Amino acid sequence: MERFYLYDDVEDTKTRFVGFTGESQRYDLAISQSSRFFGKVLVMDIQYGRAAIIGADDVEEPGYLEHVFNRSEEEAIELRDYLRELLS
């Protein structure tokens, strides 16, 4: 089978693994920084198997974290508070 690659790059990244508990949930995240994301970070929710490229503006978007990480509003508030600190 012939493949048409759009890109195939190797890049050094900085990845941080964070686990913390909130009022209602435990959070296990991997956060990768790369020049590819134009100042945003790749946030991977290890428990739920979901990932998103997130910047400070995305954290403030109503309903965004609830949608991309399939979290309740209460859980998203806890996640949003952590990501605000991380991205500031």
C-alpha cells in the first residue's frame, strides 16, 4: 500500500505527568509542550483516554473542557482551575 505522508517529524518535547485529587474526582494528566502547538499544550487525560491541544483561551471557553474530556461541569471546574495555573 502506498502512503502519502503529510508530515513525519521527530521533535524533542517536555512532558509533565500530574496526578491530583479534587473534591469529586482524581485527575491523571500528561501535559506535553512542543513548538508544534504554537504556544498551546497537549493535555492527555490518562484515565479517560482523551486528549486536546489547549491554550489559555480554550480553558475559558464555556463547555469546552466538559466536551473534550467528557467530564461533568463540577469536574471541569476543578480541571479548569488547575489548567489556569499551568498556563498562566
